[in-house]
Amino acid sequence: RFRKRDLECRRDIEQFIPAFLSIYDSLIPPEEEKAKQEQLLKSLERLVNSEWPEARLYLYGSCANSFGVSKSDIDVCLAIDEQDVNKADILLKLAEILESDKLQNVQALTRARVPIVKLMDPVTGISCDICINNILAVVNTKLLKDYAQIDARLRQLAFIVKHWAKSRGVNETYHGTLSSYAYVLMCIHFLQQRKPAILPCLQEMEATYMVTVDDITCAYFDEVGSLSEFGAQNKESIARLLWEFFDYWAFRHDYANAVISVRTGSILSKRAKDWTRRIGNDRHLICIEDPFEISHDLGRVVDKYSIKILREEFERAAYILQYDPNPCVTLFEPY
Ligand code: ATP
Ligand code: MG
């Protein structure tokens, strides 16, 4: 129904800038929330250190990458030496420690794909998942946060895209659609590709930050304070960028051959990555390269049914931005 592509934006898209910006403003978490999260992290760290003095806790995911909306749960990573003990035992011990404190709904999910302990803190009302030694997630959280500081349009675009994806039911990896992390990478890549570019490729620049995690070297330029003028030559507004983003994923992305890569700031070929055929459950129907685990396709959760749903949703969004009288409402209508 929507598969009809216009070559360009045929309306005054800029008239919707204020409405999109006010949606963005309404999604940003208030400052107090951040303080509460830090407070919870501190008290968790105290508890953890009473058992493991060397262990550290890190926030990761949307509570720390600056793409988190108001009232999200927090993701915490416990960094601990697991040489003589296994993860399950650490998690069970952790659950025991937390339970004996004032925390509620403590649950150790030792058999999940990513084993975690879940809990709820009655003091702050925050729910939290704690995983063990998922250091790459902590590092990719920092990368996203650093990109967000370069140009305000990244946060605007990603908040609105995430809000759209949640409203339309296409932000559920267990149903074969994409994670929030994947959507943010799509936004970063898209802004790297604008002409003139709105974002640089930090991993192609001289590294000022470097860590090695599980034999993967993560290195990039992280002195982003010096890049605040990077995107200034490009004057595209959030309304225009949304139109272009959905137009790209609806009509211009080469699903058969292309891999988007934030790491190189370019499009790679599926052939070069050997992502041309199904291996196990990885079908590579939409390909998004992880910036550090480069053999990892964030689109691998997408199957032959959900790719159709996803592409129809991109087309619907593109259509709405082109024709709908009230795109700032229609775009987010529940499915
Ligand atoms: P939300 O606001 O929806 O909770 P989120 O930013 O917390 O968004 P998630 O998709 O829940 O996003 O992922 C949490 C974090 O876990 C990401 O920021 C990322 O660091 C890491 N992560 C998630 N999925 C992957 C993945 N497939 N590969 C590597 N890291 C991932
Ligand atoms: Mg999360």
C-alpha cells in the first residue's frame, strides 16, 4: 500500500519542527532521575563490596548512553574476577546478598541467554537488572554517549525513532524486530552519511581511548568536546532528518547486499562480511554491524516474517511524513 516512492520531500516538512522537538522534550528524563540512579548504584556497590571488595559496578544501556527515556529500568554490569567461580554461583550469591538487604523482587535468572539478577529498589522505585562481566556493553554504551555529545540532532532523531519503534511494536527482539541499541546505531550511521556529514566516524580517527575486552581491541577518538562544531555545515532540521531516515530505510537501503557499519562510517557489502547466507539462526535480512564485535550482526534476530513487518513500518512512516496532515500524531499511533 505504501510502496510508492517519491523522489523528494514534496511538502514543507519544516513546519513540523516545533511539534517533533516538543515530543523529544517530553521524552527526556528529568535530572532527578539520574541522581536517583546514581544513589541506587552507590548503595548496590556498597553491598557488593561487602562480599567482593575488588568488584565494581557500571551502568550501561539506555540509563548511561544518553538515549534513555524517562522512567526506564537500569542496566548494571558487575565487573568481577570469575576465575575460580562460575557466573551462576556469583549470581546466586549476589541474589542472596541483595535479598537480605531491603531490596525487593530479587530473582536470579541463571539460565537466561544473558544471565542476570533482577531487583526492585523500594526507596527509589527503580527496577534493575545486574549482569556479570558484560564489559563490551559498558564500552559500547560509552561510544553511544560520546556520539550523542557531538551533535544534538542525534539524540533528537534517536529518541523519536525509538519512540516510534516502541509505539509500533517493532522494538522487540524476541519477536524478531530490532533492539534499541540497533536503532541508535542506525541513527548514528545515517548521520555519518549525510552530506555534509553530521557525525564523524570516531573509530577511524586517532584513538584517544583504548581498552581490550575478551581479545577485542576497542579504540576510538573520545575527546568529543573538540568536535562540537563538526556538523555545523549541515543545516538539516530534525523534521527533514526524520523524513530522510524513513525514506532511506523504506526505499533506498539495499537489503540484498548492504551492511551498515558505524565502525567504518560507510556501507560494507554482505559478501565482504560473508553474511550472504543463513548460518544457524542468523539470516542477515537486515545487516547492522556491531561497532566492536564486528562478526556480530544486530539484525540477526530478524526473520522472514519480521523483516516484512519492519519494512512495512518503515514505508508507513515514510508515507506519513510525506502525506499525512498530522504526522507528529499518526506516526506514533499504536498498531
Ligand atoms: P531501552 O531504552 O529500550 O531499554 P537500551 O539502550 O537499554 O534501550 P537495549 O537494547 O535494552 O537498549 O540494550 C542495553 C545495552 O545492552 C545496549 O546499550 C548495549 O550496550 C547492550 N546491547 C544490547 N543488545 C546488544 C547486542 N545485540 N550486542 C551487543 N550489545 C548489546
Ligand atoms: Mg535497557
